[in-house]
Amino acid sequence: MGQLRKPPLLIEALMLLLALLFLLPVCYLLMMSIKQPAIFYDPFKLPNQLYLEYYKAAFQDVAFFRGLGNTLYVTLGGLVLTILVASMSGFVLARMNQRFFRYVFLFILSGLIIPTVGSLIPMFKLAIALELINTRTLLVFMAAAAGIPMATFLYSAFTKSIPRELEESAAIDGCGRLRLFWMIIFPLLMPATGTFVITNIYAAWNDFVTPLIFLNDPSKMTLMPQIVQFMANKQSINLGPVFALSVLSVLPLVVLFLFTQKYMLKGLVMGSVKG
Amino acid sequence: MPALLIFGMFFYLPFLQSIYYSFTEWNALKPPRFIGFDNYVNLLKDQRMKDGFFNTMKMVAFGVIVQNTLALFLAVMLNKPFRTKAFLRTSLYLPIVISLVVTSIIWGQLLNYEGLFNGILIRLGLESIIQDWLGTVQTSFPTIILLTQWQGIGYCAIIYLAGLQSIPNDIYEAAEIEGAKGFTLFRTITLPMLMTTVSVVLFLIVVGGLRLFELPYILTNGGPGTSSYTLFLAVYNAAFQNTQYGYATAASIVLAFFIIIVAIVQLRITSKREVEL
Amino acid sequence: MKSSKAWMGLMLILCFGLVLSACGGNKNNNASPSPSASEAPAASPSESASEEAPKAGSDKAFTIRVGAWFIDDRSYQVAFKQGIEDKYKELYPNAKIQWDITLGLPYFDKLKAQLASRSAPDVIFYQNQEYVVDGYLEDLSNEPWVARLNEAGQTDLQTHFQGKTYALPMGGSIGGGVWYNKKIFADLGLQPPKTTQEFMDVAEAIKQAGITPIALGFKDAWTAQMFATNWLQPYLFSEDPDFGLKIYNGEKKLDDPLIQEVFLNFQKMKENDYFNKNALSIDWPQSAQLFAKGEAAMIIQGPWMPGANKENIANGGFESFDIGFFPLMDDKGNTAMIIGSNEALGVNAQTELMQEAKDLVNVVASPELYGPYLVGGGALTMLSDVSVTYDDPVVSEVQEAVSKKSLPVRLESYLPTSGANALIDVTTKVVSGVKFTPADLKPMIDSLERDKATVTLPE
């Protein structure tokens, strides 16, 4: 039972060292956000007081909470929409074995691969035609379109772990297809949902180009473009508030991650067993 | 299916339109002018595309050989019952949460000529090797590759870890009874059982490597010179910096086919190995 | 079974989409009515009104959109923006100006997408003639301020095309030159150099004194372009004003010995450590900071430098010093300054608020707004009745250089955009420490060959 023996302390120490190395930039970010101006550019001086002026400046110059609200709206909207549609499509694609469905599956998967650079202007025209330009709704749809390939892939992989007999017996009990899916199958696919959320929430949260191009109204702007625009406003000579803002924008994701990482691993294990 | 609808509309439709543009000279303002295959021919003599191609290949090779191996090694380690297991896993995975904007702010400062990294080198008496890591032709792209490792290796390791944990314990027990140990155990049991995961991780690494864009874009914008261009960045700058949208779409279509072929070949190879093992 | 599910799904998604887009639409209307959504004009001034000074305007309520990429929190920019709002209110008391500001280069990507899809702002700040050539801007030749354009304003390239005026030029400016710290020069007994060799000698003396000779912030690629272009100018154009045309016609090649010489200068400066070590990884405000602190003695920048430097010294609490200027030169001592145009302000040809947009441009052209804006940016006037005076004596040094020799064109005027960007690539490569070879100029030659059709020759 070699798996249960505790490894030697030396190896553990080495691993800890590696982990600290990975954490160093994150700690650096945190440290720089509270480092007083006098020693800001001396890399070896540690802050010896809690200097909060940068945070004050950040809150004063940038509508942080509005940005946070917009980011939450776009990110959560995108996730919910993706989950709604991709769970169904993933399930169907996993259950159908005809050639047509396999091609559809490949078609969707190709979205993981195809670059979208040339699509900007057609996309922009489409947004105008649908009267979705300068709306957060458009960002929700675009986030969903970007997330669907991965989500479909995950859902179809997890579907294979659900025994078919379950559906058959439910169908015998007179359960409609849609009800069957949402009442019985979808809850069983929770690990896929969890995995998807945890591995994809960053994409929409951290996107800074799309909002900048497709939104005009500063009151709809999400956090990352806010930081980029804040920096462009001659902030590079006074980086303190930028660091503070960065900490604030990363914090929600880090907290989320800390609370969900166990769950994510479980989801991935299930996925890889049957995937 | 609704997924198809959204995906088709907000992803494929714009893409299909862009195929037409690839045969035109188009600056986004004037109506496109049809020029046949000129764009495709010109791709071959573009310095940025060339450097982008070689750098992208370096990235993929590095990812497949080093990142993949290290991630597997890390996963094996993380699977051991360390006392600080949760902490180790969290800290290795955490970088992926940090956005690229923030990443570039942090590393831009750390790797600056007067930054912490060079400061440490000086204290270690290595003054001769300090330099402007992202501002030197020889070091800019290698530095970017290392940063991709900081960001991405934890993600791969976690996927491997999941694969490891899904291997039933009784197989190990049976093998240990037969006297298998240490590396032999890993080679004869773990690796073959893990082949599916290997192909998933390799797929992610290869596609991710081919699509490498944001880090060089935000840290060096391909410079100094064209030393840290990637294919994707070359395409992006052709469109947005040089306003040659027709040319850029031609390049992106070539890139797409290229990625698809590499992905298919790679999947073929790994799935064959899965069967053999 | 599959089809019923698919249909249900489609319904679901449609409903969902409708609900969402409905909300989105409403919000959109409240916050930013697009031109098409604005109410019917109550008393729209007739076209002929534009012949004279703006009439009383109207009390119609509307929102007019203005797009810009540079209006940030610098004090003169804030004042400029406020001034436009106040003065426009006098004309249209119920109008609201919506500022569509995207700082930096993404603005232009967005502008192109907006123009192509007929959703661009009504009044557009832009740079580069392509918007005019491609027909996206309204002909403003009959606007009252056109008569007030001075000679520089009348010949300004990016606002004129085929004899018509398409935009209000927001002043001209020197392409750039060398700003130096007079205190450091005086302490070391140095004079502003006249030839390339003297420039090198001055740099050497400053380096010996333990000060960085030249501060560069090449992380902003345009600063690399600025240095290269302004140094190419005397080498290429001081003795042959048609050099650019010859490049375009193929009489001269882009690996001309004169061009090579400039890059060899860069190489020499790099080899001798005349630049800050982090030249390629800091941006221009950071390089200006080095200069303001007195850690670097010279900086190659644009006309805004005196103002920006004063502000930096005040904000940073550094020791104040006088700033001097000299133009870049060739090895014989020739100089040739670039006179270029700053931003241009045009009217979207597709706008439904045509008169209102024209009136807004007219407001900006009023001396009370135009003048202070030019002063803030260190610009030269392009309106005959607006004269700008600078209290900083350095401006006379700039003007002296301009009057000695200056040209409205530069090498890039004859290159496609891709060629100008290839020029930046060579510059950053050499400044990062790679030895220059003539082969480095090959990408520029290729891009001229490939994209020649996209060049609009200066008239």
C-alpha cells in the first residue's frame, strides 16, 4: 500500500519551496498594493505598515463596484446560458451514435481550435443587426458561444457515465423527455457543471478586449477593461493604485477557487474515469 | 439545438464570412477587392509570420516535452499524502485564476531591469547574467515560455492528478504483491492506465501552444524586433496594426487548418498508443 | 424524441434571448440613444445655416456622440472637455454630449468596425487620412472655420483630400526631437550638439558622469517610431526633399546607405550604453519619469514634453530644472524637422444629427477652446486668428529649429502601414542590442512591394 505511506520530509520541503515559488508573484502583487511610495521601487524593502492610500485612490478613480456588477452579470449570464444549452446538446450528442451527430460534435469541438481574428467586423455587423451593440447581453451571448465547445465536450463525456437504463425506466414511468432531462439527468451531470464553471469562469471574467470593442458606455464596462483603461490614463508612473485594483479584481476568483477546488478535483476524476 | 444556434450564430457565421475576405484586399473601411490567392502567397515572405511560426513551434515542442512531463511528475507528487497537500495543490493551480492583465502587470515589474528578479541575481553574485528579460532578443520568447509554464502547468497537473486518482487502488495492490515497485510500478501500471488523460493533456497543450497570443501581446507585442512573435500575434497585428483584414483572415484560415491537422495527427498518435499499451 | 427536445430547447432559448435582449434594448435606449432612436427634429436648422456663424441652435433634446482616444485626466484635457460641454449647452440647452472614449489603440479598431456597420459616433476624432479617402467623413468645406485656416491648416494632409476640407485640424506639431536637462548640460559644461558625432560625444560625457544619457520608453512602440523617423528625416530629406517619392517610385531602395547609417547610429549608441537598460520594457510615461527625476539627461519626445515635464516634476516632488531642445541631425550638421498634424475632428458622413454635429465642430473651433487646447499639447496653431504663446523659453528653441528647415512629409508618408510597422521592428531590434545588418531592412522592402496599392501619396 505504497500510496498511503507519508513521503519523506525532505521531499515535502522541496515541494513546499516549489509551491512558494509559484505563489511568489501573487504575494508580490499583494505586497505592492500596500507598499508606501517612498520604498515602492526598491524591490528588497518590505512594507512595514499597512498603507491603504492606493486602495482609496483606486476606489476614487474607478467605479469598482459598478464594474464588479457588470463583470458578474456577464460572467454569470454567460455561464448560465452555456450550461442551459450545452448540457442538453452534450447529452444528446453522447447518446446518439449516428454519423450526423458525430459530425455535429466535431463541428462544435472545432470551436476550440478556430481562431476568430477575422470575425471581428462580421461580428460587429451582426451585433448591430440584432440591436445588441453596446449591451451586456451581447457579451453574455459571446461568452456563451466561446464556452459552448468545451462545455459540450464535458457534458458528453460525463453523460457516458450515466446508465441508459435510468432513462428507459423513467420513460416507462411516463416521464416526458424534457422533464426527464431536467429532473433526472441534469442533477446527475452536476460534476460536469462544476468542472465547467470552475475551469471556464476565468475566461469571461478576465476578457478585456471584447468589452472594450463592443461596449461604449463606461457604466456597462467590466473590470478588466477598466483596469486597462485606468493604466492607459498615465497610471504607469503611479502603479500603486493599479496593483490595488488588480488585487480587488482577482480576489473574488481566488476566494471562489479556494472554496471549490476540492469539488473541482472530484468532478475531474469522474470525468476522466468515463471520458 | 440551441447550443448550435448560439454557437453557429456568434461564432461560425462570422468565421464563414471571414473566409470570403481572405481572398480580398480589405482595410475594413473600403469594400473588399477580390485578389485571388495573393494573400496566401504573401504569407510566405512575411518576417513576422516566419518568426511567429518558429516561435510557435518552439512553444509546442517545449509544451509537449517539458510541460507535459513536469505536469505528470507534479501530479504524481501531489497524489502522495503530503501533510500540506491542500496548500500545495492550491498554490500550484492558483496562477491560472490571475488574469492576463494582472499577470502582465506583476511580471512586467518583476522582470524589469531594476526589478526583484535581477535584484536577487545580483545578491547571488550573478551580476553578469542580469538583463532586461523581456527586452532582449535572445531572452524575450524563452521568458514568455517560462511564464506560460507558471500559468498553465498547475492546470495540466490537476488533470493528471484526476487521472491518477481514478486508477483503482486494487490494481496497485495486485502488482505490489507480484513484487513491482517504484518506477516499474509507474511504467507498467500507472502510465498505461493514464493514456487517455495523456492524450487529453497533450491535446490541450498543443492547441494552447498553437494559439499562444495574449502573453506576448500584452508583455512585448512581439518585440524586440520580431523576436517574440507567435503565429496568432502575427495574424492579430496584421489585422489591427496594419489594417490588412483580408490578409489577416487568410493567415487565420491557414492557421486554423494547421491547428486542425496537428490536432488530428496528435490525437491519432496518442490513440494508437492507447491501443498498443 | 430528439426533435421535440430540440424544439423545446429552441423555444426556451428564444424566450430567454428575447427577455434578455428586451432588457438590454431598454437599457440601451435610456443610456445612449443611437442616432436613429432620437426623436424627430423639432426645429432642425436648414443646411444653409452652416454658411455663417452658428445660429441660435434649438432647444431640441438629443444626445450627440463624440469619439476620442486621447481625452484623459490630464488637466488641459479635462478643461477642454468641460469647455465643449458648456459652450454646446449655450447652443442646444437640452443636448447631451456622450463621450465615447476608448483610450489608446483599440479606439481605432472599434472606430473601423463602427464605421463599417454605420454605428460610429456623430463627431469623430481621428488620425490618418484613410477615413477621408474612403469616404466616411462629411465634406466640411462650407463651414465658417474653414476660412480661418492658416497656411499650415490649409495644406494639412489628413484633413484634406482632392481640394476639399473634411475636418478641423487640431493644430500641428513637430514630429519630435531631443529635449535635454539644461542643468545637467551646464554642470558638465556641454553644449547642444550640432552633428551626429557631437551628439555621441555629449552622450559619452554624460555617461562618464554617471547619468543615463538618453531615456527611452520603447514599450510604447510609437516612441521607437518617433526616434527613428525623426532621425531619418535629416539624413534622407535635408538634401533631397524628394527622397520619399524616389523610394515610392523605386528610384531609391529602402536599404539605401543613408537609412543604414541611421540604424548604425542606433547600434553605436546601444553598444556604448547611452540608453537606459530597461529601454524596451518601460512605457513613455515611465521614461519621462526618469527624465523628470534627473536620472536621464535627454529624452526623444513630442511637443508636449515641456508641459508634461513640469507636471511630472510637480507631482513627483522632484528638483525643478529648465528644459532645452535641439533637433536631430545628420553627420554633416543638417537638420530637418517634421511638421505633422495632431488629431483631426470630423463629422461622420452617416450621422442623422448632421447640423448638430457640424455645430459641435464649430464650437471646438472657437478660439476660447482651441487656443488653450493647443497650449496644453504644445501644438502649433492651424487657425489664423488663434495664436498660441508659451511662457516656457524652450519653445523659441523649437521654433528656431522649425524655421531652419522643416517638411510636412516623412519617410512613412510614402510607406504602407505595414512598412511603418516594419520600421519599428528594426528599431526595437537594434536598440535591444542585436547588431544591425542590411538584411534587417528586407521586411520594409517587401511590405512596400506587397502593399504599395494602399499608399495614398501626399499631394
